[in-house]
Amino acid sequence: MNYKIIRTKRKTLALHISSRDAMLTIRAPIGMSEDTIHRFIAQKSNWIRRKQTEISRQLEKHKPRQFIEGEQFLLAGRLYPLHIIPGAKPRVYLSNGEKIVMTEACLAAPRHYMEWFYKHQAKSMLVKRTAQIADKLGYTVKAVRINSARTRWGSCSMNSTINYSWRLVLLPWDAIDYVIIHELIHIDIKDHSRRFYARMLKLLPNYAEREKKLKEHSLAASIL
Ligand SMILES: [Zn+2]
């Protein structure tokens, strides 16, 4: 196991695994022996490995994408391999729910066509899901629109139209549903007051967990 030891004035050992590169850093008291440190790491090795694997998996999801055969693209929190096929007409589609197929013609402007694909997916996935959840919770939505916002997952206008960024469809369903419910509540309650969160708690008791998940996955929005 690779790690870096930093000697500090602290009294106890502390482990830190970077969320940037999964590297382990140990902060140790100045006088503590290497043996004691190694024993401590050995004791915690299962936890360290698990954490590092988890972070590596997240990093994998967030690295900038290349438009080459086998590259993985996110949709609803899942990675789908890209399959490039011959074709003079630009087309991108999900094949058998297994892979994202792109014709060679798209390679002239792959980002553009991938964005088109995501917007298309966002339209069908988010309209359908919003209707289902609104129906279940008793909300009436006037319309659902898709935009290209980078930092805002969704918004709700005064006339009950809900707007989502197409980037939302990259995230897991748990996080998507949280945003949908958040915007539905805004139909009645326009601010983030206590009333808003009381309603949220009633409709989605584990909303704090979902909010956390949304934050964790936010980087995914920057992959294109
Ligand atoms: Zn809000």
C-alpha cells in the first residue's frame, strides 16, 4: 500500500484519503515509531482499501470523456460503453439498454451529438418520471422543459412549469427523484423556508441522504 507520512504536533494518528486521487496520507505525532504507524495501517487496511476503491470508482465516473470505442458514459448513474458504428448520417442512441451507439458521422462534432443524445434522453426520462411522481403526490405540472444549465439541476417557474438541466440524467435515480420532488414542492412553496423542508420531510423522509448523493455526484455534470 502506498502512502505518505506527515509528522505533526498532533497527539494521535489520522488517516486521510484524498478524493482527488485516492492517495492515503497519514498524519502522525513527531515521536511515534514507524512500527506503530505500520501496525495501525495494517489494522485499518480493509477499510482503507474499501474507501480507495470507492473513490477510484467515483473518479472513473468523473474523468473527461473521450469519444472512442468502449469509453464509458453515464446515464441515470450507470456507465454505458460507447460503440461506434459506420454510418454517414449522424445518429446516437441507446441500444438494448446496454450501450450507447454512435455513427462515425458524429465524430466530426461528438460532443455536440452526445449532448443532443442526453437532451433527448432527459426529455423522455424526466417528463415521464415527473408525471409519475406528480401524480402520486397530487401535484399538477403545467409543462416540463429541458435546458443546458451547468450549476442548477432544476427550477420551477411561477406558472408551474418545471425546468431541468439535461445534465440531471447523468445522475442516479435517487438523486433525480430528489430534484423532481424538490421542484414539485416549489409549485406551492416558492422559497426554501421551514415550511418547504417540513413538506420535503413528509414526502421524502430520507431527503438529507438524497441531497448528499446529489452533491456527491455533481461532478458528473462536468464530464462533457
Ligand atoms: Zn429550490
